[in-house]
Amino acid sequence: MRFFSICAICMWMGTGVTYAYDNDTTTVRRLDEVVVKADLNRADAEGIYFIPSARQKNTAQNGIDLLRRMAIPQIKVGLADDNVSTNVGDAVSIYINYVKASAEELDGLKTSDVRKVEYFYSPSDQRFMGERNVINIVVQPYAYGGYTKLSLGEKFFIGLSSTASAYSKFTYKKMTYDVFIGSRNFNNRHVANGRESEYLVSDNAKGSFWVQRLQNPDNSRYSENIIPVSFRAGYTRKGFQMKNTIAFTFQEIPHGTTNGSLDFSPAIFPSFTYSVDNRSVVRSLSYNGSFNFNLPGEYYLMFTPKASYGLNNQNYYYAAGENKIINSANEDNTSASIMAMGRKVFSGIHNIYLRGFGGYSNYRVRYSGTTVSSDRIQETYGGASFQYGYYTDRITADFLLGIRGEQNTTNAESETEIYPFASANFGWSYDQRHALNLSLSYSKEPMSASLKSPNILKENELMYYCGNPHLRYSPNIMANVGYNWFFTNWLQISCFSQFFGIFDRYVPVYTPYLNGKAILRGYENNGNHYRTQIGIAVTANLLDGNLQLQLMPSQFFYKSTGYYDITYNPFSFSCSAIYYLGKFYFSGFYEMKNRTLWSNSGTIYKGRSQLQFSAGWSKSDLNVRVGISNPFRTSWASATKEFITPLYKEHLVSYGTSAHFNLNFSITYILGYGKRISRSNEVGEQSRSASAILK
């Protein structure tokens, strides 16, 4: 009889009313309604796990848009550039089903296939290759078939700004093929720099005196065309996964012209008009591989080989009165690298990692025009690391110790540097609603090959510049503290803080040149830089998930010593709101202007605030959206940079389209076919080769 009583209760579940039958009588008793709600978000000591809602997935147009709509408290997504970072500005690596994704791969993502988004401070899985701050988007895979996604976007009132892409995935048996082709085209007349600079020069008659150089742009034209194409083939079977990607990128700037007026005070040069023409063409071919082995006895092995080849042509022409400067550079570059990681798990919780890596880059640069010279820069590096990790749901702890060696050869001069690096991470989770994470790392600051060239090039009438082949890498330390609290399904709180310090950093320094008649900008190791940030992010889901709000205030404390002795303490704030109404959705985003003291100079950078509103409609695999950005701003000024040195002062205003009023329209359409079961990933534009051209 008890069995039938239980069955009677189950039959009435889901109606909002539940009835129970007494075992000894025929009396029917009405029970209170029982509502069961699943936890959409949870935390453990290793990471934070989010299940996106159907509304968020259906209204998102790509992977980055999905992250923005989920309002994950541990990250922030830039409004102007779609850059994903931690709340303290550290880079976040984004993976799709444990394979690293590019921005264009995320653009081709079918968001309705997303099942879960994982955020790890220090992941244990070897497929993340020891990276910290990782997002892994878990996507429903296909057994056969796939989908084709078409995307189109256009911005109005800022000139031509269009993007278009086609992505297609096809799975057959154990193979998956991905093809991506895109096009990004920009053409406007509002990209330029206005510069007010002062030079301390000298001559025999006047001695030392300041000269003000005022450069005002009157008109400009900037156009850029980017065409990325990539193809990837993947193979998956039990215990083995392989991905191989070949990509080609063509990028050209056929127009980069600016015309304006140039004035000097005192008038050591007459006032005249100036013109700048800066054009370039980049062609890059790259290969990226990923090989993962799951071996018996809980052994795991991961390889990631990479290679690239690039051709860069850059032409710079500057004319002011009778003064003309021509700097043309032709470069070919080759690079290759490989990283391997082995992992052994003991008793399910103890992990031992061994990692080895190495690579090289070779740059051949030929300069012509006003200065004729050539550079051959070779960079080789290699290293290894050992890591122990203890991972449970309640506690995680890992410690990494490694060594890295680098040799940089610029023409006939070589510099070798060997240094250790280390990191430690501790995570603690009281339950699925609370998580604390602490981390500490030591390393050395990477350096661009372009800073190594000893050649002296002319920038304008009073400024010359060069690199320094003897620059040393700068050590740095970083400490993070983060606390996450999932109060309920509708309220999430993340508190964060970071300290960063870089020591004996390389900075631009300014010295007299040509017997004091001009200034030479070079680079030296000098001084320290400290940055501290504290803040909080709060996300609330109200009205049964139809309204989502997020607030993120934070405070910065900067301190620079040495050649640039500066203290700077800016405040930062951002907020967002998203409302869903049937198949329609509405959103608003605001970011306070970005204010930063650069770590490798005394430059104070101030961006512009961003304000965006949008409305859209989505049904099945069609998503249409219209929006307005910065509706109250008519100025083309997008940022300012300023710094002061004993011999040179500069205030620069950058003009562009990123902070100007614009209307935007975007649409995505997905044609799906096949069955979603087996594991697969997305493919898109791959990163282009680096450059050593002196800038």
C-alpha cells in the first residue's frame, strides 16, 4: 500500500498541487507545493563553475558575448575591445573543450551548444599546460555533421567599420574538420595624434633652453583590411586527442595619412604644415598543434608544437617644410616552439608535473630611406619546471619551481640570461558557496625584440630613437587574494586584491644628441614600479532571472621610482544591466574611463568612458541586434598620454573611433546539421608572427 501512496504523490508532481493518500484510510490530504531549484553556480577549491541560462545562450552572438551576458564576477570584458581579463587586469586564457581558442574561434562558437563555463585559478588538468586564470567553455560535441555559422556586423557614423565571417564544423566518425574565413575592414578619417612636446636643447649662443613643438592634426585617413583563413583537423579516440591547425593571415594598412600644422616656440624652425604617411603589409603563415595522451596508471602527456613565418613591409614618410624623413623596413621572421608536460596522479589527489619548453625566433630587418641599415636578431630560449599539486574539493595547493634560459643576439652582440621562476597557489572551499584563493609568483618581465636594435633612427626635427642590445630582463613579483561567495542563485559576490612589483625595469630615457641640438630616446634598466588594487564585483539576478545587474568598483595605488618618480591613485567603476522580455532582450553597459600609470615608463594613460545600449531579438538560430554607443559624445578624442622627464615632456591626444558616438548592427545565423554527442572544438584566426622592426 505504501508503494501506491508514493506513486500517487509522483503522479501529481509538476501540477503545483500535491496529494497524499493515508495508508489506513481513504482520506485525501492536500500538501503544500514543493519547488526544487538547481544551483546554477558552484565553487570548489580549484575553480568556479557556471551553467549559463537558456536566455543567456540564446541571446549571445558569440563566445565573448556569452561571457559578457553571464556577468561572471571573477572576470571583466572590455566594452571597446572585447578583451577578457581578471578583475585586476591579468590575462585570461580561454579554452573550448580543453583546447585553446582564438578570438575568431570564439566568434564562430554556437552558443546554444554551451553546457558549462569553468573558471580556474590554477587548474590541475595538463591540457591547460600549467596556465593560470583559465576559462574553459564546455560545448556539446557532435557525433557526425555539425553546423555553419554566418556573422555580419557594421558600425555607422564612424566611417566604414564592418566585420564578416563564415565558420563551418563537420564531424565524421573520429575526425572533426573546422574551416574559418573572415574579413574585417575599416576606413575612416578620424585616426590621428595631436602632440604637444617640449625639448631641452642647447646651442653656443643661448645655452640650454626649452623648445615647444605643437603638432595639430587637421585631417587624416586610416584604412585597414584583415583577412584570416584557417583550417583545423582533429582526431579523437579513447585516451588520445589531436588537433592540427594551419592558418594564414593577410593584413594591410593601405592608408595611414595625417596632415596638419606644426609650430615651434621659440621659432627655431618656421611654422609649416606637416604630413605623415604610414603604410604596411603583413603576411603570416602559422601552425599550431595539440597532442594529448591519457596513459595507463594515471599518466598523462601533452605536446603543443608551434611554428610561424611572416613577411612585413612597413613604409613611413614624414614631411614638414623642407624636412623629410623616410623610414622603410622589410622584414622576414621565423619562429618555432614546443612545450611538453607530463602528469602523474597518485591516489586521485596528489599530482606531479614535469614541463619542458624551448623555442627560437629569427628576425631579418632591412631599413632604407633616411637611415640605411640592417638588423639580424635571434632569440632562443628553453627551460623546465617541476610542480607538485594537491587537489581535493575542499583544499588545493600547488607549488611550481622552474628555470629559464634565454640568449638574444643582435647582429654581432649576444646577451645570455638564466633565471628561476616560481609560483604557489592555495585554494580553500568551505562548501559549494564559498571559495578563497591565494597565489604568489616570481618571474621576469618579457621584452620585445624591437627594443634590442642599436640603430639610431630619426623621428622628427628634434627627436631620434634607438634600442639597447644590453637591456636586462626585469624581475617581478605578484600576489593575489580572491574570495568568492555564492550567497544564492540570484546573488554572487567576488572580492579581489593584487600587489604587483617590477624591479630594475627597462624604461625609455632621454639624453642630449647632436651636441645638444636634439634629443635621443633610448632604453635603460632603471627604477621600480608598484601597483596595488582592491575591489569587489557583485552580480544579481532578479525577477526570476529576467533582470541581471552587475557592479564592480575598485581602487588602484601606483608608485614609480627612479627616472620616473610618480605616485598615482585612480578609482575605477563599471556596471551593467540586462533585461529579457520573451524573445526580445535589452542591455546597458558603462565603464568609467581607464586611468593607468604604465609600468615601463612614467606615462599616465587616460582613456574615455564607455556607455552602450542595445536591443535584440533571437529565435532558434537567428539573432539580430541593434545598439548605440556613447550617445552623448561628439569628440573624436579617445585617450590622452602624458609624462615628464628632465629633458623631454609630452602630452599626446589620440583621436579615433572607439569612444565616439556610433550606431551598430549585427546579425548571426546558424545552419545546424548532425547529431551532438562526440567531443570537438572550434577554429578561427590564429595569432600572427611577432615583429622586430624598431618603433
